Amino acid sequence: MLTEHFQLTSDEATDMVTYWLPSLQKCTPRCRIVMLPVNIYEQLAQLTILPAPRQLYRLFMMFGATNSPLQPCTSQQVTTTDSVDRHSAGLLAVEWGGMHIV
């Protein structure tokens, strides 16, 4: 799902899962994950990189434990960001992050 819907490379997806999996496993009995829309994320957490990349791709999830029954999401419910252009020359900055809501 990370590679298909969120356009991460397999290395980027592996890094993200490796980093967040221990925290996600602590969410019991269930874990609700919400992907923050990019426009809201950019308002809340501005980022400046110098020299400026030709493209900045940001992905941020919020997650926490829930007792509520969860319904599996469909690909239509998953919000994606702008298309990532990995073939043009220049710097592509990819930022993924998250927050455990307790």
C-alpha cells in the first residue's frame, strides 16, 4: 500500500515501516491510522530546504489505539498527494513522518 498509493519506493516504505512498526504494535486492541492531507500538514509544519529541491514530497500519518470496530479501507478512500516525478534531474526530497496520539 505504501508503494502503490503513496508512491514511496520499496526502500522508503521499508524505512518507514521499520521505524514506525514498534509504535504501531503498541496500539491495542486496534490501531486507527489517519493520513494527514498534505495541504493541512504544510500549514502546520512548514519546511524549508536549501538548496530548494525540484520537488518536495511529504507524507504524515497520525495513529492511536481504538476500541471501535474498524472497516478495511478501499483504494478509493486512501488519499494520495501529487504525483512524484522520480525521473527528472535535480533533488527530490521525500519526508515521511507520524505522530502517536495517546
